Amino acid sequence: MKINDVEFSASLNEILNELISQLRANDIQYMQKTIETPTHIQVCCPFHSEGLERRPSAGIRKSDGLFHCFACNEVHSLPEVISHCFGKDNTGFFGWNWLLKNFASVDVENRKPIHFDLKCRENVSEQATFVSEEELDSYRYLHPYMYKRKLTDQVIEMFDIGYDRKTDCITFPNRDMNGNCLFVARRSVHTKYFNYPQGVEKPVYGLYELDKQLRSPYELRLKIGDNEYDFYHQGQYFAYFEYIIICESMLDALTCCVYGKPAVALNGLGTESQFKTLRDYPYCRKYVIATDMDERGLQARKKIKKALNNKIVTEYIWDLNVAKDINDMNKEYFYSLEEYF
């Protein structure tokens, strides 16, 4: 069956069997499956009567997983139904993730690329200052390419990584320190190049997300490594990072986070406004530079060291014959990197 233009390797019947099995393993009694027709499978609706109807009132279409209950008139996609059954989000993000993990068969390398123009954001007026939540909601889907680039569910959720079906691109919201989305960067699932709207001023990518986690209560954090420090002094709570890694690309920074080390990206070689943000950030006293090891990246390292003169600054150096950048490294090699002043 096909959902959101992604082909799945199982029939609706097989997907429902696995869903019911996992729900029962978690003592959840939703989705009693009953009658199967050539086009639909009837189920007990999980949206009313606590899922314990005497007679099934809902049907799920076999071709695309569309759910419709004739009793309560709830209409949802299959990912939304799965999310609801597990008590997760109401956007279908969890359910889409569940489907991809269990049944995705898409071959991202052979999919036909879509050509697009990123001169302006779609569905956002020229007067809008920030990208709306409505637009971001339209990107909150998963794609197998995310996992190919080593991203994990935790990091995808933390940084709100998405997938734009119109442009066939992975999406990366870039936020200011107040959490406002300034723009959405994209990377096609077919090429290695990032795309940015024209004329935007790039923030320090990822700093807001790291700061938000650091400010959260300890037990609620999506833990990134073991270099967070918390202590109380004279009745006040303090938290800070021992260090943060500075990368060129967003995927490099996200890979560091996957490997348990907090990192940010400059989306290039750095600007004066980005350097000021890093200088003024009060919850980190040390930065480790991990820009690419090519000529431009090495020149950027000198500029970054000079600009961050109020911080301790070291750098990672690696063998280009082993890895061209952080995202190209496995975890073992990443952890073998040594710092140099």
C-alpha cells in the first residue's frame, strides 16, 4: 500500500496485525479487527466508546490507509490513528515513524528528483517575519533518508527535522534564541547540497534547541551526552555545558548530538553575528571547532578562534582518508578524535 507517496512493503491487513500485536503487548485494547472487504477492513473505532464498541463502526481503506468512523465521523490518516492508539501526538508524527520503522520499502536513491525554487517560502506571506507553526506542521513527517544520514528519533524530535513532500527534501527549521523559526533550510534526498531562502541571515543552528534542553527540568531533558553540569549554590539552580562543538553543516552538528556530544552549525564558515551569539552565550565556556578539513574549513578555524577570544577554543583534527566530515565518521572514530589548541 502507498501512504503520502511512500510505498510500504506490507498490506493493510499485515500492518494492522502488527499494530494490534504491539498494542496488546502494551495492554492497549484498541483496534479490534473484524470484517474484511475487497476495499476496506472494518475495525472498532478507537476514538469513541474507549474503543470497546459492540459492533465495529469504522473502516480503513486498503489502498491508502484512510480511516473513517461512521458513528463519530472521525476521519484520519493511518499514521494519525496509530499515534492516537499509542497515546502519542495528534499530528501523526509518531505513527509515521512507526510505519517507516516496521514496513518502509522506499528506495530513496532511485526516486525521481523534484526541481524547485527556494527564492521564497510557500504559504507564508511576504510580510510574515517568522515561519508559522502551520507550515512547520506540514513538514512533520519522517523519511528513510533521515536514518541513512544517521539521525535518531530523539534528535529528529529535538530539532524538529521534517520532510517536505512537495520538494522531496528533508527540512531543518532554523530558529533564533527565542524559538522563532527564521526560515527552513532544505536538503534534497538525492543530492548533498543544502538550500536556503535567498537573503536570510543565518543564526547559530541548534543553539536554541540545546539551550531549551539545558533549561528544562533534568528529568525531562532529551539527554545529549554527559557533559551537562547542574548544581545548586545559595538556593539557585545553575546548568551549563562543559563544551559545545562548532560544525559547518547541520548534519555534522546533528551527528555529534546523535553520538552524545552537543553541537551547533554555522551553515557555512561563520558570520560576525553568529560569532557574537557564541561569544555572548553564557552557559558554555569552551568551544571545539570541527569545521571541514579542506582549505576553506581550515581558514574558517583561524577566524573562529580569533572571534571567540573570550572563550576557551580547541579543535578536532582528523584524517581525510578516513572521513571527509563529522557525518562521514562512525561513532568509534568520532570518539577517538583528540583536541588541539
